[in-house]
Amino acid sequence: RGMVFPYARADYHGFWMYDMHFDIDIVWIRGDRIVDVTSRAPHDSPGELTVFRPTEPADLVLEVPSGTAERLGWKIGDRVTVDPPARPGAPAR
């Protein structure tokens, strides 16, 4: 489980860790495949914020607790299913 951010089109969407209090993994997805994984993205620290971007365009971003991707063996190219399907503008359930 994690937080899903769906986008209407694939792009190099940027994520930063403003006011976060723990590290996360950021899983970048296009269609039904993982296109990149940012493992153990560090939480907010004093100074300038780092903006994380995928190496390939993504239309869905999944944030999960730090270490989840490695623990579960998620890697680039893996097929992904989101339940319930995420759609831009859809109400959260």
C-alpha cells in the first residue's frame, strides 16, 4: 500500500519531500510497467529541497515506505496493477 499520484499524460513529473518526516521509495510507472525506482528518497532536511524525477516519462507515481521496493524485489520493467484503478481527478476511496 502507498500513495498513488495519477497523471493524464506521461512526463518527467517532479517530486520533493517538503515537510516529510520519513524516507520513502518513489516508484515511477507508465501504463502497466515500472519505468524507474527512486529508493530511499531522503525526507526533508534543512536547506534546498531535492526534486526527484524519473529517468523515463511516467503517468503514475507510487510512494511507499522506504525499503519497500527492495524488500519486495520491484524493478524496472515489472508489470503493475493498481487496485482500485487510479484516474486523474477521480475521488479518493
